[in-house]
Amino acid sequence: MKNMVFNGFTLNYHESMNVYVNDEMKRVIFVSKDNDEIHGVLELDQDNKVKIYPRWNVSFTVENKEVIIGVNFVEE
């Protein structure tokens, strides 16, 4: 797992993902290693509530300030 800290949240995500951060919009975008598929988006609203927009093949697990982003597919 790779990890990063985003606005006080620790994000642990699968090694096969690339991550792009939009600090202004308070969004983290998780994309495939080839940058050809969006796996999911994590967004913080104005009250710092977490919004998650996942694809069917990605799981987001949230506990307190830690988020684990996993994949439900086998890497080649």
C-alpha cells in the first residue's frame, strides 16, 4: 500500500493506483496505473465530511481519519 495525508485524513491506497490531488476543490482522484480509468474520487465538503464516488471494482473503507482504498481485481 502507498499512503498520503490529505486534510488530516490518512489515505492508504493500492500500489497500482495513481493519485491526483485538487486542493482547491478538496478532492483526491484515484486512477489506474495507465491513467486510463478513474477508480474513484474522495472529496471533502465545506464541513470536512467525506464524500466518496467509487467504481464497482474499488473499495473504500473509512475508520475515523483513516481511509483504505483497495481494488477488487487481479493485477496483470
